[in-house]
Amino acid sequence: MTRITDTESGLGLQEALEMMLAYVHPLATVQVPLREGFNRTLALDIQARVDSPTMDASLRDGYAVRSSDLSGATKDRPVALTLSGSAAAGSQPGLVVESQHTLRVMTGAPIPSGADAVVAEEFTTRQNDLILFYRGEDPGGYILPHGNDVATGQVVARAGCSIGPGRLGLLAAAGHSHLEVIRPPRVALIATGDEVVAPGNPLPEGKLYASNIATLDGWCRRYGFQTRLYVVGDALEDICRILKQAIDKVDVVITSGGAWAGDKDLMVQALEHLGWKKIFHGIRMAPGKGTGFGLIDPKPVFILPGGPPANLMGFLQMGLPGLLRMAGAGYTGLPETTVRLGSDVVGRHANWAQFVFGTLERQSSLHLFHPLSARSRLQSLAEAKAIVVIPEGEKHIGSGTIVKAQLLSYKP
């Protein structure tokens, strides 16, 4: 790696992130039915209300036995036991296995009193009321003990954990039908510009569709955040009106476009008219230098540049961490993996954090990261699977170097 230095001033990425997170806090808790808890964040530790299973249960279709009765059983010298009944999953307990007897059990059936093992049926043969066993089983064999999955009082989920499908199943087994979770943030996504048109409307010549908020809306929905979408032209009065309307209905506002200092970059002026508290505006990151953050009454407001790569990067590095903090998540960024660079990555700015979109090639050990060219901004963003950062103070990372990559998809 080639390290460089320069004296360019401005707010560093990590400093901006820490400042923003200091002003953003988890929202209130709500109780929801278990099935609506998916992808939410738990507000409280949860203890099991019941044991699961509530009794010792069979792990196989086979025969419940006293293991001592099968001592010495082999394929050449099987041991015969008398069949005295059967039990299936859901059967009431109460059956008994006497010495030299066996009981047919199905997977999930309660283990009858007296039995201490289950022999799988493939190691047996039936001859009328006798079962021939060609092998024995150690005590406890193929038995799921009472309370093995969860035991009453056991903490089965911690506050701050995200609830995935497996966690939902565990919580159901533990006896819970409702959960106390952090309310997901309601997000206003506001696209500005005389040139942008809301998707679905006719597209006049010289205009373009507001693709940025469609992308951001997709990201918000991935995490279960509720969204409201707005498109407004470059008129200060209209921007102020939309901002007021949005602030009253949501927990956080994210704007797209008009974020810098051009003649029609009116977002900061509009926010100043509404009395926002600016925390910062401008970060030493590329793309996305025009990203800003502040508060209105005292809801968080993120301002993002209008260029698609800068817009998305500002959201991923600032907006998404803020939303995750509001949702109570125990993490505040994209998942990461280790990759090997398939070619050099070169930055253009001294002392800036610089982000490179790329694809991943599966290999036997590490994934290979291939930087995407800028031939088409939107096509590159659509194809990207990961992001590699060139840290502040570095301008070149050579091919073959092992680095961390932020994942844009669930799987590398």
C-alpha cells in the first residue's frame, strides 16, 4: 500500500459517523404478534416460558427399549423382545416398557416409562409379536431429553438481537406469541430537482426519473423500515412545504439532490428556513462528499448528493447506520467479509476515504473482488455486490492484497 498525506481540511468519515450516532437513539418499543417480529430488534431479554420438549421424545422411528435387555445383540445373534404397543408424536405419556418387552415409537413420540433408549427400525425385524434386534443401543440413544431445546427460565434471546426465521421458531417453542420490539423508523425520502420526475409519471424530454429514491426505498424496505416518497422541484417555497409535511409524518428525513452550493442547490437554505440544527455538512469521502446531517424538532435529517454513486454511498455510510441505530440494532453498518483484490484500486483524493464498487468472484478460499468501471453509473450500482474502501491517507492498494469489503447483498 502507498501511504500519502496532505493538509486538506474537512470532517473525516469516522468523525462524522461518531458525531451522527451521538444524536441518534433507538425509538420507542411496541408489542407485536410473533409473526410480525421478523427482522425487528428485540427490546428486552426473553426467557422461555415452557420446556421444549415437555417430555423425553424419540428422535427416530424405531423401538423403545431397556438398553440392558439388548446386551450382546448382533446381526448373527439377534435378541428377541415382545412388542407390547406403540406410540406416535402427540401421544399421551403413561405407557410402560417392561423387561424383555419393547414398544414401537415414531419420531417425536414420548419415551415410555422404563425405556432408556430407542433402536432405529432398520436394525430390527418383526416376527409376529416379536421384534428381533441386531444391535443394542447405549442409554440415552436416539432420545431427545426433556427441555433439551429450551428450558423454562432460560434466556433464549437478548435485547438488541435481530429476529430471523430461526429465532422466530425458537421463541415459538419457548412459549411466546407476542414480542416487545423497537419500532422501526418511518422514513421520508425526498428527491429534489426540476429535472426529476416521479416513477410512473410521463417523462418529458430532458427529464429523468427519480431513480435515487427508488434505490433508497429498496434499501429501507430490506430492513423493514416504512417509507414515504416525495418528489419536488427547485423552488425554495415548495421544498420547505414538503419538508414540513414530511417531518410531521415520519421519524427521519433523507433528502436526495440539491445538497451542495450551486445556484439550484436549495436544500440547506430550506432547512435553515425551518430552523434546523446543522451538525455537519461535507465529509472527506468520495463519492458522497456533500453528505450532511442535522436535526429538526429534534428529528434526524440526512442530506445526500444527487449523483447516484454519491447518493447511495452517503446513504450506506451515514443514513443506514443512523436508521439502524434508531431501529435498535446492535450493529450500525453493512456486513463485511474478507476479500482478495483482483486488480489494483486507485483513488484520486489525498487524505479522503474513497469507496470502490465491485463484484465478487467465488474462489476456494477468499472471494476475489473486481472493481467496476464507471461506464454506466446506474448499471454499475445495479451490478455491484460489495464495496472496498481506500482509507484516508492511502491512494493505491495493489492487486492481490487482502482487504475488508462491505457486502451489498446477503451472500458474497
